[in-house]
Amino acid sequence: MIAMKAYRLLTEDDTSAFCHKVTEALSKGWELHGSPAYAYDAAAGRMRCAQAVVKDYDGLYDPEMKLSQL
């Protein structure tokens, strides 16, 4: 089987939901990749957060794969 590195960008409003989303990914073997980012969403009137995560995966890339289920 060929190993690949899967990549996801987790995003959420700046609430505890974002921390829970990242914590859940870490508990499933994903690793932080870089620093978190914060930006003001003027249309919604709130701050948004983003965090990239990566995970080694034994398999081939398929654009139909659900990365959240790796």
C-alpha cells in the first residue's frame, strides 16, 4: 500500500466549538500543521479561526474520500 499525507483545514467561528473540532482531529491521529489563523468575517460580524492538520494514510488519494473519516 502506498502511504500519503492527508491534509485538512479546520475552520469555525472563534468559539469553543473550534477548539473541540481541533481536539477531535488530534484524538483521531491528525497532527497540527503550522499555526492557527484568525480573521474577521465582516459579512457575519465575527472572528473565524482556521487550523491546518495532517495525517499519514496508507492508501491512494481519491477525490471522493471523506478526509474527516480517516
